[in-house]
Amino acid sequence: RDYEVIHTHFAIPSGPAGYLLSKWWRKPHIVSVYGGDIYDPSKKYSPHRQPVLKLAVKRVLNQASAVVAESEDLCERTRSIYRPKSAPLCIPLGFKAPHFSPSDRAALGMDADTVYAIAVSRLVARKGYPELLEALAQCPEKRLRLIIAGDGPEGPRLQEQCRDLGIQDRVRFLGQVSEEEKYRYLSCADFFALATHHEGFGIVYQEAMYCGLPIVTTNIGGQTDFLTHGENALLCDPGDVKCLSSFLERLAIAPALRESMGARNREVIKEYMIDAVAERYAALFADSVSIPRK
């Protein structure tokens, strides 16, 4: 087939395959990196900690016609950790507007007068759920409840932590939910909260933004490209439970602040819609094809 560009996603494991194909077919090779293939502070075997994996990533990046990172944070980590010959380009993930049937709180088992924070993600160490639960336990606003959508290996441990903290009645674990269900809960919640240690980009934040939710989260990761403290989010240092708890309380007791931040998020998300992002990739592909191959 007369392909013109090889585009692989993640430096490893798919990057080496893309490189071999590009050599075989003599076509430009674009590599998009997303986070776990470059830097994951919660994983022992993250490539930035393992010399062999680090070398493999570095070689893939250096042999690519272009490297794309999904956020400025990931661009900087790619530059500082792997020092590729060519500086990575930043092209964000494209957000596609969802289609779902609106719901009301009663249909979802949510009380009309309760303030709900919602978190959506895999239940893995990097997402910082122990800190989020500890912050909820310390929050003096007892009307605040937390809904967690998603599953993963940390699930049983987190439920046990809720019992230990005495907040089992304030936290609802939904488990894995469909896209339709996810957006129904997002549209009925009051704000989004996550204590992540690092995000390559953080598309779950954009899902919340689309639904008009303000956000409480951390200040390290790709989410800082589109979340600004005090404007559309409240951002704290990873692991700072006291600060996180104060931000949970701040949004829980301030409906006007929630409304203003949520309205701002509905505007910001428009800058990341998929059509505009696709155009940037198409332009990159066209530029790569126009450069003669050695």
C-alpha cells in the first residue's frame, strides 16, 4: 500500500515497530508520546528510571522524523530526560463532543441538596486517591460527597481506607461505567476533583470542563496547559492534603465560584476540539512528506 507517513503512538512499545516500517518503506516516521512511555512517577519500571528502557526510548525519538508530545509538561520532560536531537512539538489531544441523554440527580441516586465532587479515572497509584480521600476526611464541610467512577487495582484498598477514615458513607464507588453513564454523572455533579501525581495530558479534566464543572486538582502535569489556578480551577502541589482539603471546602461552600469557573471551562474547552487538532497533525504530516528522505 502506498502509505506516505508512519505515525506511531507511544515511544514504547510501538515506536520500534514504526521505526522499522519507516526504514523498510522509506517513509517519514512521526512518534507521539503520551506520558507512561516517557514519565510515570508512580511506576518503578517507568522508562525514565530504567537505563535499558530509557535508551530504547531515546533511540526511537532520535530516529523519528518528528516527535509530538500532548502537553508542554510532557515536551519539557521529553527534552530534559531524553535529550532528543530535535525538540518535540506540542499538539494536544483533540476533544470530541460527546452525545448522551441528560439525566437528573434523582435518576442517578444523588440527593438534590448535597454537594457532589466527582473523580473519573483508573484506580491506580498515579491518580493519588489516598490523598483525595484523606482531604475529604479533613474537609469540614460535611455536606460534601465524593463519587468515584472507574476501576483498577487500587479499588479494594481505597474502599478499606474509606472505612478506616470513617467516610464510607460519603464516598460512592461506581466502578467501571459506560461513556453515557460517565457523562450523566459529570453533568449532575458540582465539581471535579483529582489528586493526581502527574498527567501527560488529562483528558478527564476536559470531559468535566465540557460539562461545565470547575476543577480541584494538582499543579504538575499536562493539565496546566488548560487549567489556570483561580480562573477555572484550584491547583495544589501533589501530596499537599491540607491544601487540597481547603480547596474542596472552598468550592463546596461557594456556588457562585463554581458557576463562574464552570462557565469559563465551557469556553476553554472550545480551543481543544478535535477538528483544530486534526488540522495541526495534517499539516505536520504534509511537512514531513515534503522533506526528501535520505
